[in-house]
Amino acid sequence: MIRPKLIDHIVLRTDRYRELIDFYCDVLGCTLERETSDEVGLTQLRAGDSLIDIVNVVGELGKAGGPSPNEEGNNVDHFCLQIEPVGEEALQAYLRENGGSSRRVSRSVWRSGVGTFHLSEGHRR
């Protein structure tokens, strides 16, 4: 039923914000796609057809995600897959039937005939 095409984006949370951005750009060859204000604390990097979102845990977005990455805090917030086109209702039903959560699927993520959906804690069986 689901045919993944690629990873649309992954969101990484860090307390080493600039260091991580520099590593991904200078060492791994990613390019800057978009950068928000320091207050928001989000930088998007291009990695081929995919994006890597770097979130500063002291910014607005980072604070909403809980503690800094350690034994109690997560360093991966979520990732999002691009999938081959499938009806939204059919996808939600398929996920429910197979123990997944469809709560993160919304119309806002359907674009250009390609579906995307976020995977976080709701993907567990």
C-alpha cells in the first residue's frame, strides 16, 4: 500500500546549534536552504532532495520539544517520508489497520500529488 519515495525531511534537536550546522555544511556538503531568527532557532539544510532541519533547543521551537538531548531529551523530533500518491482516507485507514497512528496525516502535507507524513512516536506498534 505505502511506497516510500524518499525522506522529505528530518528534524534534529541540539544544544550545539552552530557547531552542527557548520559540520553538516562544511564537512558533509549540505547547503543552507533557510534560516529563521535566533529566537525561533530553526535552520534548514539541503541534502540532495531532502532537508535536514536543525533546531536549537534554547529557541522557541526547541523549548517546545522538551529537554536538551540526553537521557531524558530526544535529539530526533520526527522525520517525514514522501510517498507515492495514495488517497488520504485510504492511507489513514491503512495505518490504523496496521497499528500505526494517522493523527499526524493532514491535508496540509499533500502537495503536487505526492503525499508526505510525519513519523514520530505515533508510528510504534
